[in-house]
Amino acid sequence: MKLATQSVIFLLCWGLLQSAIGAQADRTDAQLKKSSNGFTVVETDKYIIEVPDGWAVGKETPWGARDITPKTGPGQLGAMTAGPTKAGWDQLYKTSLFFIKQEEPGTETPFRTGKTKHGYDSMSFDVKNKDGFFNRRYTLIRNTAGNVLALSIRIPSPEAEKTFGEMFKHMVDTAKLKPL
């Protein structure tokens, strides 16, 4: 099974290293709670996000990756954790693109920095596929301790861009990193 979060697999290296040295303690899987706004709250020991109701939330891999998929049809959301890291946005962007382009070639936008609704530093960029459609979006958020949550979306078609874009925006807007 191909993980949607492979698109942000650069964090795999940190996660594997943490696993190898025992930095990642045994975790419970995500707790899911329906909210009243058409979304489900996904709570793990490291973060909280909201995803569309009815989407399947996969188990977290040993390197911190999780797929979130619709009941039917194409498209995926992804979440991956890493950290702490002192790498700057330039390095995280370059590393991300190395793995993203191995999964599927594309043309990236320059990254944009900002703050999330919850005040986390963030870095976002998009990748255009061979057909000229920006089918992949990425947002990385980081807390003051250097822990990173990488969020991604794979949009199945230009016709689905508005709907999937709104779902991704909601996931980013609701993302919270838990203190470790």
C-alpha cells in the first residue's frame, strides 16, 4: 500500500533514527471523535487534527506516518511527525522535495512561511504534476521545541480541487502539536 505521506517521507529519516535509539515510546493509536461540523477529531500522543467525517484514518507507522483516505475514490490526506529538529525551512524544503520527486516527478512552487491559526511557525508549498495540475500540497508546522508535523494532500483531479483544498485547509487550521 502506498502511503500518501510518502510525499513528506523526508521525515522518515528522523523517525527511523528516533525508533532505532528508542526515542519514540510505544504509542497508542489515534483516538477518533466526531465533531458537530462534519469533521472527525483525530488525537494522537503527538498531535490533534480534524479530518472529514467518514474518512479512514490509518495506523501510524513506526516512523510517524499516517494515511487518511476517503471511503471510496481517489485522493488522500497525510500526517507525519518528526523532531525535534533544528533544521531550517530551507533544509526541510530541499529534503522534502528530494523524496517527493522520487515518488512522483513534478514542479514545485517556492515555499511560503507563515503562522497557523494556533500560532505555529509553518512552511507550505505545492507540486504540479506532468499535466500541469497542482495535485499535491504540503504544510509543515513546528512548535518551539522543534517538533514537526507535516501535513499533505493528494488532490485527485482539477474538478475536486476546491473541495479537497477546503478539507486540507481545515486540517491545517485545526492542527495542534502536543507538548512532549
